[in-house]
Amino acid sequence: MGAGESGIGAAMLAMQNGLQVFVSDMGEIKPHFLDELKECGVEFEQRGHSEIKVLMADEVVKSPGIPDDVPLIVKLKSRGIPVISEIEFAGRYAKGKTICVTGSNGKTTTTMLIHHILTEAGLNVGMAGNVGVSFARQVAQGVEPEWWVLELSSFQLDGMFSFKADIAIILNITPDHLDRYGHEMQNYINSKFRVVQNMAEGDKFLYCADDKNVVAEMEERSIVSCKLPFSLKIRVSEGAYLEDDKIVINYKNESMSLFAHELSLKGRHNIYNSMAAGIVSHVIKIRKKIIRDSLISFKGVEHRLEKVATVRGIKFINDSKATNVNSTWYALECMDNPVIWIAGGTDKGNDYAELEDIVRKKVKVLICMGRDNKKLANYFKGIVHEIIETSSMKDAVKSAYMVGEINDVVLLSPACASFDLFNNYEHRGILFKDTVRKL
């Protein structure tokens, strides 16, 4: 169910393994995916689900974009038909050990950073999950790395049952996607902690010791794998910590360090991401010099605090990947100059209270961009000097440019999903960059 990248990858892998495959999508299947389905001889439908046919399945691989409370999914589960994610399905056929990264923020950066370090060390490493080419497609294409680095969203984890991580990382857990979890934070926390299910004593679990949700949940669970915390606030015997601007990584009496200011990625959140990547690399015995050099040379992720251009002294930064409040908090924290903040989109049950203090300190103008800006505009009324409402990227960028002064920063960091005006956060980020360059 769902004929996006993960669905097509799963179909290809299933066909390759002699299974009878039917692909069903409620919307229109993109032309290049249609061509692939026809080429592989896969039976498919679009613009709707044939319920009778879907209910005949022995197993359903569901796209992460389809909520669990969709009536057809509920019906499948009530009949005892397994509904799994593409990661679970591909994991049955994949070779190589797995490093699984989850969290509300920083997943993509940390996944790509680990991949960068392992690649620099000359290891055969693959990357998949919520980033790039689907896990199933790569397995179908015969990709067999020594290590897989997998970015896992909560929606992917929800459909994972037998899959096991060799190294698991929870970077943080802050409110996100609560509309998909009955507006219950505990449901979302449970989803994230599925990353440690099935792990054994010899496996490694890395977690942020400064995150209150992660720490509280760990007290309620019996986790048998080796636990390696990372922290900016406390000194840990094994794992990573920060002391006088120096990041120290310890594992089995082996230690390495580097200065936080040397990291290519700036901001407090990126120290956490770099610590997690550093611990993983240290655990799998990559040379300290390679780890250090890689953390210093990494170029960053598109749509995440990405510098676009400076136009007449006004800097434009693309942080379209910030689809929740916590992610936007980190982006604002990194800003040293007055900020013109472009925000808004599809609200996922956001609580803007977390942003109040930092917005008061850093933001001079809020530009709301979305079909319905009421909640965002009402919350920050009186907190920022000026609020401008817009309903397109062109108007948002133009308004930001008109109110901007030399040394101001225009920051696109929406704190919301993109689906009211854009296909996804990438589409939103690309349009922002194109519009800025046209200035």
C-alpha cells in the first residue's frame, strides 16, 4: 500500500523473491514509478484501493505516509493480516550489520555523518531508511555492505517487529507527529523506543542523557544491550561528554577528544549529533584521526541550516527540514544576528510555548506562510515586533526582503509540516532557494 519510493522498492524486492505482488495507491502514481512497475511486471492500481483485493493479501507492506487509523488498515489488522514497514520487509533479505538512528530531530544529519565517517575509513557502507534510495530497492539491487546506516522515523518503526539493530541511537524525543499518535506523548515515545526491541547483550544502545523523555522512559524499561550515553551536562564513564569546549569519547578504556568549535556543524544540537556519530565510529574501531578529520570536514545536509545567499547584506538560510517546534528552537539558537523568521504550514498539534523565550530574544519579524496562519500569528502577537501573513513562497521571501536590513538573517524554519502548500519539505526548501536566488 503506497507507491512511493519505499513501496516500489518493496515491490521490486518481493518480485525478485518469487512472491505474488499487488501495489495499491490511493493517489496518482508518479510516471517514473509507473514505468518501473510495468517493467517489473507488477500488478498495480492507482486513484483508490480495491478493498476486496487488498484483504486477500497474506501480508501488507505499508508506506510510512499512511496512518494506522485508515479504515482499510484497521480492517486488515482486525483480520490478523500482518501490516509491516518496508524496513521490516527488506531486513529479512539484507546482509550486513545495522546502525539505526532515530529521534525527533537530527536523524538525517547523524545518519549522513556516520555514513561519511565510515566511508572515509574505507568501509563498505550503505545508507537507507528515511533518506535517499529505499532500503528494499538497494537490497533488490544486490547492495551488500558490511554496515547499513538506517535513518528510522517513528512511522517506519511502528511497522517493525522482528527487525533488530546492532547499534541503535535515540537522539532526542520531543513532541512531533502527535496527530498520528492520538495526541498522546507516551504513544510517540513508545514508537521511538521500538528501535531497541530485539537487541541482545552484545549490541550497543546510544542515547542522549540530557533528554528528559528518553531518560524517564529508560527508567521504565529493562534494556539489556550495552548503554552508551552522550551529554553536554554530565560527565559519563563510557559514551561522550563535553568539558570546557572539549568533546571526550570513551569506550572500553579507549579515549579520544576534539574541540567542539572545530566541528564543521555549528550549534548545540550538532554537538549531540557529532557525539553520537563519534561514539559509533569509536565502537567499531575506526582510527581516531579519521573520526576527528571526518567530523571536521563533513559538509552538512540540504535543507538543514543551509546557507543560500546574501542579498544586499541580508543572509538567507534554508532550514525547511525543521518540521517541528524543537527543530526550529535549535535553528534559532544558532542565530547571532536579528532574525526575520519564515514559519508555518500544516500544524501537527504544535505547542509554541517552547519557542517563546528564544523568539522574544532573536526574532524581529515573523512571516507566517500557510493556508491557515491563525494559531501561529495569535501565539506570537505581542512577542515579536511585526507579523506578516503570506500564502506563498514568493510572497514570504519578497516580504522578508522588503523588511530586511543589512546584517539581518532571513530564516526559513517552519516548525510545521509542508503539505498545505508543498509536496514535502524538500519541495518547500528548493522553492525557497530558487525564490531567493531570483532576488
